[in-house]
Amino acid sequence: MLQIWGRRNSNNVMPVMWTVGELGIEFERHNAGGSFGGVDTPEYLEMNPNGKIPVINDDGFVLFESQAIIRYLSTKYAKGTLAPEDPQAFAIADQWMEWYKTTVFGPFLGLLIAVVRTEEGKRDQGRIFSLNADLGGLLDILDEQLAKHEYVAGDTFTMADIPLGGAIYRYYEMAVPHHKRPHIQAWQERLKERPAFQTHVMFPFGRNLAEWNALEQQDA
Ligand SMILES: N[C@@H](CCC(=O)N[C@@H](CS)C(=O)NCC(=O)O)C(=O)O
């Protein structure tokens, strides 16, 4: 059975879990990282020398890097749906996944750390404003794409929707003045109808550091 290591509140574990939920395959998830630790043992470092989450073991095949895991699982278990069969359609889905990881993830994670994972008295409002403005510009690009298509890589739901969809859900749950975009909002509403999104993305992750830490451990 597929084994997954990582605390579920991690921004990199969440899209892997959502993928697994979409696939409907059996899995076991082992809490690791953050307050659970366990990522610096020789056994763990053998699986991922970076000591990071997530890692999977699929019947003896070990893989780290969340995006690689999502592409692998989609190609193995959902070719023609999550992983488009046509090479160019696959490349477009991959392109948006890369755009997310190389361009959106930085300001998104920066904002989450600055808002949710920083004690209220210590928050840097200038930094929050600037990261939020950076995200606003990126949301314009995504909104333009979603004006043309119902989903990120075209007219059907693919792996391209997963990392972006989860991060943008979290963005709209954070206590910041949100940049709303009509096509992004409509896409998010479509995602919220998916049972795997409801289970693996739509859970509370906390509005401040104390809540973040408490909710992380509640999942133990
Ligand atoms: N590029 C890697 C990044 C992995 C990563 O940085 N994971 C973070 C959690 S989101 C981590 O392991 N942090 C240390 C910890 O949680 O103990 C991926 O996408 O899988």
C-alpha cells in the first residue's frame, strides 16, 4: 500500500494528499516534520537526504519532491484525466505546476509565514503588504487563464489544478485584504465541490501561530 510521510498541514503535503484523494487509492500517512519531527533519522534521510516532507513509498519505489510525486501518481493511476495523455496537453499542465512552484509558491509561503506563523505583535505589516501585492499580480495572470478555461490547464480538471488550487484556497482563508478575481473565485467554488478537496484541503490550518501549532498536533 502507498505510504506517505508528512504532517497534513504542510503546504507541500496537502497537494499530495489531495491527489491521492482524487485517485481513490489506499494509503497510509505517517505524521512527520514540524512538531512531529522524525525527519532527521538515518532511515528517513535514506528516503529523502534533504530531511523534508513529503516522501512516498509506493510498493518499494521511494520518491521525494511534492510536484514529482503528484506527476508520478497522476501518470501511474490517472493517465488521461489528471495526467493528460497528449504530450502537449501534459506539458501545459506541467507548465502551470512549475509556474506555481517557481513563481507563486514563494510569495504565498512568505505571506502564510508572515501572517499565520508569526506572533501577532511581531508581524511585519510592510512585508505582508508587499507579498500580498506580489500575489495580486500573479492572480491577474491566473485569472486571465481561467477566463478562457474552466480549469488551469484547459476545460477539464488535471494535476495542474492541484498545487495552485490548494494554495489559493489557503490564501483566501488568511486574514489579509484579499485580491479577489472573478474567474479564480468561480474556479475555487468548482474545486470546493470535489470531495477530495473538502477532505484534504478544506480543514482549518489556524489564523495565528498558536492555532497553527495546536491544529497540527490535533491531527496526531
Ligand atoms: N521542494 C520540496 C520542499 C519540501 C519542504 O520544504 N517541505 C517542508 C514542509 S512544507 C519541510 O519538510 N519542512 C521541515 C519540516 O516540516 O520539518 C517539495 O516540494 O516537496
